[in-house]
Amino acid sequence: MSIRLAERPASRQPSDNQGLAARWRRPGRQRPNLLGGLGALVWLAIVGVPLYALLVATVQRSENYTAEGPLTPPSDPTLDNYARAIENGVLQFVLNTAIVTVAVVAIVLVLASMTGFAVVRSRTRWTSGVFRMFLLGLAIPSQAVIIPVYLIIIEMDLYDTLTAIVLPTAAFALPVCVLILVGSMRDISEELYEAMALDGAGSVRTFLQLVVPLSKSGLSTIGVYAALQAWNGFLFPLILTQSPETRLITMGLFEFQGEYRVDVPGLLAAVVLATIPLFLVYLFARRSLVRGMMGVGGK
Amino acid sequence: MTGRTSSQATGDTMTGTPAAEGSGAGVRPPRASRSGGSRGGSAARASAPRTGRPGPLWAVPGLLYFGFFAALPLVMVAYLSLTEWGALGSPQFIGLDNWSNLVVDPLMHQAVFLSLMLTLLSWIFQTPISMLLGVWAAGQQRNRAVLSAIFFLPLLLSSAAIAIIWRALLDPNFGPLAWLGPRLGLDSVNVLGGQTSAFLVIVFVSAWQFIPLHMLLYQGGARQIPKTLYQAAEIDGAGKLRAFWHITLPQLRHTITTSSVLMVVGSLTYFDTVLIMTAGGPGTSTTIVPYLMYQAGFGRWELGYASAVAFTLVLVATATSLLMVRFTGFANMRSTREGM
């Protein structure tokens, strides 16, 4: 502790001197992680360059796409590609996907919060068995059970409907969401529960007035997680729907890839359009998403 | 710290009320004996008033729903693997025929080999990079937030979008690679056309897609390592490398398990990208198990045979993750924080 305190003045210096000050510190944890920094720069290029090339291509005129280099800013930028993607029905696909996403998020929020509450607070061995089952459920890959799911959906007479996508998508998002919620509900302190109980609150009131408000961050995390699963889902739409009316955005992109093979800028513009809504969610709810991803590993 | 002292305090008051303690121990003997280290805490938990606790019924809707769409299909896929089932009509029981065909199917052998290779290469490729970047991102650097935000971007893209982007970037006729090739003195760069190179492209694209996620996991894990451990190591004169080897790595063991389980299951079930980028080709050089299943089931409509392939996938994926979970105690989530 005393070592840290002695170093304090150095880190208070104006920000321009901070790097220099850090370099002159005693060896130890405060020394910059050079290897990590270098790796981060390399990874920045690996992630950044393709994404930059993607954006450049979408504002490039089709006839210039092959001629001009992939990394030079286009000499004659245009939004034609985006217009063409919209003409091809991207907005309809986005709307379908939005409907599916909202439904999936709603189902997941209700079921995961009830299950989480039972797992954290119920004192029967049965509920810890439930939790174990959801843990094991993490390992059930949707690819492996797609054939029976297909059979179930046909038997329920739901084939080629949006509901057919919603039901299994929500089910397969549940295990992760229960896991995250259990983690965040365990952080609610025992004293608060006791206070509620002394107040004479039953389980419904405890759930609505204590558990739900206090696990808001967990709930928003699983909401974003479920939305991501629904928005980017590929296998269920691929197997369980076929007509253009029920086409989701991922399937739309897949179809475009087959149909407009030569029109790469148009295709890539559709990719960007498909990602914009998630990007907006990311801008406003990044913290929940990141926290949720970390919650899985951190506990 | 405060939580622990307060629970000990309640534990002390409890010894004064033997009736309450007796009932607590009577209700849950197994848990009290299991959590050995924090006996005070568990006794305090047991003493809490019982009103407001949810009945087990609260878990029923979630359980039924999940069971119907995930657990039931798991049982069904085992049964369907014993049937012959085309696109029309209903499954006919044929015994073990699918399985005896499966074990001698050279395509299946190749697919299993390729899937295991994909898993192994992905783990070797992704783990060190994710750990390096994650531990770095948990540090105090400036620019860290900005870079982390950029690193996160691939997670927003669907695997369909990622596959389309990379296919466009790697297109041998139009696109960046076609532009770059001649300038590097190469006639044609068709990485998706070569058998080995196509497979390596799949490995790379999967890493590009998933390293951000694993980086986040490691970042979260590294943030939870108590700083006092590093201070103690510093006082003992341990260098950076030794601190990493003896503190960071052991402290990250739960993260390593989680991340590895996700990587293994993810690689074994990798599908979307293969379908879009290579469709299993060229030839069958990227026909991994999930793609083989898709081809048999929804390409040739041999759904019984495809179920056998799928069930193999379930067995391998579940066995692997169970083993990893068992050997590292990930399921025992309460214990990770105790004793700190």
C-alpha cells in the first residue's frame, strides 16, 4: 500500500507526462503491458481494415469497385448501393426481424426472471436441479436438434411463420440468460429480502418490488443478449421458413448473395443496413451487453 | 469484507438461539456440510424468514418451455437416428441401420476429422490472442476504451454478414484480394478455391468472429483478480512474467474453462459460415460435421441418417463440455468468491 501511495503524485501530473511517468516507475504491475499493447494494435488492423474496406465498398460505384484500390477513399462516393439494397426489400426483412426480436426478448425476460428467482431464493433441492439442467442446457447445440425442432414445428402447423422462428430462438437463449440473471440476483443482499419478508410480502410482491427492480442491469443484459441472438440467428430461419414474406434479414442477405453475385457493393450495403439497428443498440446499451458477456466468465 | 463480517455477526447471534439453528440444520443438512469454509454464512442464510421465498413452481414455465424446445428434441434426435425418414411421410423405425452406415461412411470420417481439426486449431489460435488482448484491456492504458469499442464491432455482425463480407474481400475476381494479388506479384489469389487454404480461411474467419467475445471474457476475469496479489508478488520481487504465470494464469482458470467450453462447442457446431463461404467445398474439404448433417438432412432429405450425424454431434459436444466443467468445478459457482 505504501508503495502505491508514494507513486500517487506521479500519476497526478498532466496527462501528457503520464506515459513518461509510467515508464520511470519501479518495475511491477504499473509498467505498461507492451506485449498486450502491440497485440492490440495488430488486432486493431485485423478488425479495422476489413470493416473499413466494407464501408468504402458500399459507397463505391459498382463500375469503380474493381478498378480503384480497396483502401483508397472512393473518388466519386455514392449512396446508390444503399438505395438499391432498399429497393430489393431489405426494409421488409428488417421489419420481420424486428418483430421476431421483440417477441423473443419478451419471452426470455419473463421466463428467465421467474426461473432465476426460483433458483436463487427457493430452498428446495429441486430448484438447484433446475439450475443444473440449465447449465447442461448451455451445451445443447441448436444445430444438433434442428431436425426434431423442424418436426415439432411442422406438427404444430407453424412452418413458414415468424412464430416458428420465435419459439426455438427464445428457448435456446434461455440457458445463458438464466445463468446471467442468477448471477445478478445473487448480488441482492439478504437484508433486503428479510425486510420484505418482515413487511409480510409474499413471493409475487417480493419478485415485482424487489427482485425485478434490483436486477435491472441483469435484465437489460439478457434483453440485449436475446435480441442479438434473434437478430443474427441463421439456422432457425433457414430451416423453418422459406417464403419471402417470412424472410429475416440474415436469410435476406444469404439470398442476395446468391442472386446478386456480381453486385458486391449492393450486397455489402445490405449487410451494413442489416447491422445498423444493432449498432444503435450497442451505442446505447453497450454496458449491459459487455457486462453480460463478462458475467458468464467472471463468476 | 463487510458482507463477511456481518454474516459472521449473525452467525454469532444465532448460537444464542438454538431453536432457529436446529431448524435450519434440519431443513438443509447437505448444503451446510458442503459449504464447509463459510459455515457462518450458510447458517445465516438458513435462518432467514421463509415468507417471500418463491415456491418451486416459479421455475416450471421456464423449465417446460426449455424442455419442450431443447431437451425433448434431444431425446427425439436419438430416436429419429433409428428411423428412415424422407421429406414426405413419417419416420419408419429401421433399427441401427443408419448407425452402421454412419460408422463406415468415409465422408463422416473426414467430417469428424475436419471438425476436430477446426476445434483444435481454433483453440490454439484464439486462446492466446484472447487472453493477451483481454488482460491488456483489463489494464489502465489510455485508448483502451476506444480500442475495446472497435474490437467489439464483429460481435454485432451476424455470422451470415461476416461470411458475406469475407467472401467479398477474398473474391478472386473482384475485390481487395483480386486487387492486391497482382501487386504482390501473384497471378491469381483464390484462397477459397484451394482445399487447405479454404479450410484455413474458415479457421481464420471463425477467429475473427469470436475472439472479441473471448477477449471480453478474459477482460472480465482479469478485472476480478485482487490487486493485493500483485502487490504481494511485487514485494516478493517477482517479475512481470512470473506474476503472470503464478497469479494471472491460475486466477483465470475459471475463465479459461468457460472460454474453452464455448470455443469447443462453438467450433463443433460451426455452420453458417461454412454454408455461405464454401458450401462444404471445394470438393468436400470443408464439410465439417454440422454441414454434413445439413446436407444429408435438408439437401438429400435423409432425415433419419442426418439425425444420426446430429446425435454424434450432441454426444461429442456434451461429453467435451461436461468433462471440462467437471475437471474445473465451473458448476460450483458459489465457491469462486469465497475465501478472498
